Amino acid sequence: MAVSPESFPPRKRRPSANSFVAPNLSDRNLLRSLFLLSSEISTLQPLLFLLKRNTSSIIRKSKLLSILFEEILGRDCNSSSNDPTTSRPITGFPPSAVLCFDELYIVLQRMKTLLEDCGNCSKMWLLMQIDVFSNIFHELTLELSTLLDILPAKKLKLNDDVQELLILITNQCSEKFAYVDPKDRDLQSQVVEMLDKIEREIIPDQSKLAEIFDKLTLPDSTSCRDEIELLEEEIQSQTDEKAKSDIIALIGFVRYAKCVLYGGSTPRTNSRRRRATAAADVSVPADFRCPISLDLMRDPVVVSTGQTYDRNSITLWFESGHTTCPKTGQTLTHTDLIPNSALKNLIAMWCREQKIPFELMELNVNSNAIVTNKTALEAIRMTVSFLVNKLKASQSVELANRLVHELRILAKTDSDSRTYIAEAAALPLLVKILGSEHPSLQVNAVTTILNLSILEANKTRIMETDGVLNGVIEVLRSGATWEAKGNAAATIFSLSSVPAYKKRLARKTRVVKGLMDLAREGPTNSKRDALVAILNLAGDREAVGKLIEGGAVEMVAEIMDGLPEEAVTILEVVVKKGGLVAVAAAYPLIKKLAIVLRDGTDRARESAAATLVNMYRKGGSEMVAELAAVQGIERVIWEIMGMGTGRARRKAATLLRVLRRWAAGLDAEIQ
């Protein structure tokens, strides 16, 4: 069997620290809290299908408990004010009653948490966990029954009506076994059977599929997308690899059903996940950005030179055949990557403050546990096949847009999806769409190609499939939106991680011009996409020549005020590998570099110092004189020597030595 209900361990609930702790209150305030809590639970809605009886029963009992607590509260107040002859102290309840109230508060908190958990979690997950949840409901009911049994009704001097109410609630808690609705059990069996068929490469019956999703109240594409997001969140709470693997099978199943039953879907603005802030919408601290991709680092690691990079970016750098540190140019003594846990924790804290999702939501279906899950893989393959076949036959722009958007999502999900999409001959179909005048369709098409290019094998397919590269370049130059142009630039960056393709791309004037224009004119996010691609191309000495001819130095001068760190980083690489031509072209930038030395971030100052040192090595005393003319430059250099990064301090020391030799009338050449 592909997936069985027993495969799934109980869901890990994440309550607040005080959820299951009784409040430290006076007796009467404790009772009032019990009344408010039970009243709150009684206003919750039972589930419509799964666990309907269990949730309804808990809510009904809470309603009766709220009446019970209200009666006790009312009687206590009347007794305290109007019955001076009462034998019970008016200062509080008997200790045994207070202890019961404390425990009742904890049980009610757990009931409330369980009801909220069931209402907020994935329906598919809830179905596969039906026995687990039913047992939890039953255990809480038994605990409630025990507490009501030992509640000292006589000491509380409850009247007959209240005692009858107490007996009624106790009797309703006397169920001997956990209850599972036969309809829930039957639906669970249907899903397990369908997963088993998918594993055996049998295409599910569409009518039965529709029946299952109708019963689960997943009647449209939007509800299925919410369901997928909830399952993805569930993966984050699991530590068992087998459980993660099985949940991914459910994700594949829901995604397949969404496409087959409701067609593809387009992006929405009210997505649950889109409520969180995107990293691109805020100013990311320079130290949190990877020097290679310039994006927020998710998994920072340190290389042998002491520089920190995002693991994905530096791994791609190594896989492209590089053995040097991208930042310093030094040859690495080894390629071991050491996790920078301290920085990762700081980035995670910053992301939480900015409401930016930190953990990567991409599901790695290449892990050892998941790769063996044939159900997940077959669900992906069936989904891709369905989408590509529908796209081939599509005559409607709107339908094509929905289908391509689904391919875009799949291509972002995992490497198996990227493989299946490419193998299904989707690239020739996407080429035809790249020239579309429909902005959303063009964005979805170029972004799908970008996501496909993450897989190394697909880079070759993209470069060799007729028309794909030219289509991407055309979008880069004249795309319908900045987003389309930016994603085309990101595709160039991805493809250029292969050394042979880097040379090939740099030789294309249209690529260089398109990147330069985007870096000059685009909005900030698109500029960064272009700059990352330019920086990657600049890693090749032959490509640097093309970049200089294309006006890279002039472009850097134009953007340095707005994006100083990115501009200086590119200038450093170009000057280092561009020789005298680049040095001469950069001469007017010396004063701007001095400003970056004074006001820039640590990384920008480091790159500025390194760039100036490289310029003086080839440019001579005239350039030294230009820097020396900047007011207060020695004080700035001294500050970097005292507080800059290790590399910045070394470069600043070299600059200071050069300036002093020049001031003394000595040869300023740097040895």
C-alpha cells in the first residue's frame, strides 16, 4: 500500500507557553475564568464533515459547563452578600474544589486548542489522522468525567438544579470507546486506495476523485491551494523523514486533483502565505545578503578564506569548476563549508521581526526518504503530463495562463518536477508563449524556464532547445513587465553558472546590453536581478572585456548612489580582471569610491578599498593624487583599519601606505 493511516505520527501541536497551565487567580476569579473559557469554546463551530460528532460533543459539553460555572458563580455571590449565617467561609471555595477547578481549566484549554487545531489543519491530514484525533477527544472526555466525579458538590452546597446539571454532564462523558464515524472511515479508505493506485501508475477515476474532494469540502482550485499550503506547513512540524515523505505524497495527490478537477490556477493576492512580507519588499541588511546572489541568505556557510556565502550559491560556484573565493579571489585550501550558525540565528530573528518566512518552503523531494516514495513521484509525473497535454491543446490565452502558472509552481517545487517537465517537452511550448502580449502569461512562462534552469541537466536543455535562449533574451530586452525582464535576467544568471555557457552568453551583445539597460532603468528588484547576472558573467576574464565594451563601468557610475554595495562589488571584479582599460574607465569614480569608503556598509567599504588598491596597481600616481585630494580620506582609512572586516583592514593599510609614500614624494607603486 502506498500510504497507510498508521504512517502518520500524531501532529505536533505548538501551543503558547501558558496554554496548559492553570492561572494563578483568586478562587472567584478562577471560577470566572472557567466560565469565560467554557463560554468561548461553546461559541466555536463544529467541523462540517470530519470528526463532526466529536467536535459537536465537546462544544455541547462546554456549553453545559458554562451554565454550571455561571450557576456556581451566581450562587456564590448571593451567598456572600445575603446569607450571613452560611457555614461556608465567604473568602473562597474548599481546597478540594479549587484543585478541581485548576484541573478543569487545564482540560478546557486543551479542548479549545484541539478544536482550533482540527479547524486550522489540513483536511487531508485530519482524515489520515482520524483515529489519533478521535482518541485525543475521547481521552479529554474521560479526564473531564473524572474531574466532575470528584468535584465536591456537597461542600459547594449546590442546589438541586445545579447538581442535576452536573450529573447530566457527567453522564454525557461516560463514553467507553473513542468514536470514529463510519463515513470518515470509508472516506479514509477511498483516499488510501487512490494513493495506492497512483503508486501503481493507474490514473485515478475522475468521478471518484471529484466525490472525495467534494466530501472533504475542497470544491475549487483556491481551497485546494490552501490545502497544499497547510500540508506544506505540516511538513515543517515533522521530524520523521518517512512522515514527511508520506505528507508529500498527499501534496502530490491534492495538486493532481486540483489540476484535473478544477484546471490550473493564477496567482492570488489574498494567499495565506502572501500575508507575510516578502524579503524583496524590505531593505535587507548588507551582512545578511549573499555576496554572490545578493539575496537574503537562508543557510549561511563559511569557506576557508573566512568569507560567508549562502550554501546554494557557493555550491553552484564550486560545481561550475571554480576553486577560488568569489569575494577575495584567493585560492581555497579546501571546499569544506562550515555552517555560520550565529549569523543564521540573527537572520532568523530579523525575519521574524519583519514577518518574512525564513525557512525555505521548497520541498526537497530528493532526500533519501522521499525519493523512495513512488506515490509522490507518480503523482508529480501524472500532473505534469496532464498539464503539458492540456497546454498543447489549449486555444485560450486565459486557460494557457492558468496551465503555465501551474507548471511554474511545480518547477519551483523540487528537482523531480523540473525533470518531468523538461522531459515532457514543455520547453518548445513555453518558447511560443515567451513572445505573448499577455503580460501575466509571459511572466509565468519565463519564470517557469527560470525554475527549470535550477536543475543542472535542464541548463543544457534550455541552451540547446531551439529558440529558448533567444526567447529569454528577447524578454530581457523588451519584456512586457519589469518582473518578466528581471526573471529573464535571473535565468541568464542561472545559465551562466556553467563556465562554457558563461562565455557563450557574454559574447552575445544583446545579453550584455539587455542586462545593462535593466540595471540602469529597472526598479530595485529588477536591477538586482540584472546586477547578479552581470557579476556572474564578470567572473570570466574574456567576459569582462565584453562587459567593459558594453559600458559596465559607466553603468556602475550611474547606479552607485542608489545601490552602492552592488555597484562596488561589480566594479571590483571588473577592474581586477579588466586590466588598464577598466582602470582608465573607472578613473572618474575615485571620488565616489571615497564616499563609499566613508559612508558605505562594511562589505561595500571592503570592495571599495580592494577596487582602489587594484586601480593603483595599474593606474599609478595620478590616481593616488585623486584620492589624496578627497578631504579627510586618511581619517576614513584609519577608521576602516580599526573597525572594518579583516580583508578591509588589510586593503586600507595598503591604501594608507600608498598615500603616505605619495605624500613623501616617493614612488607610489604597490608591490
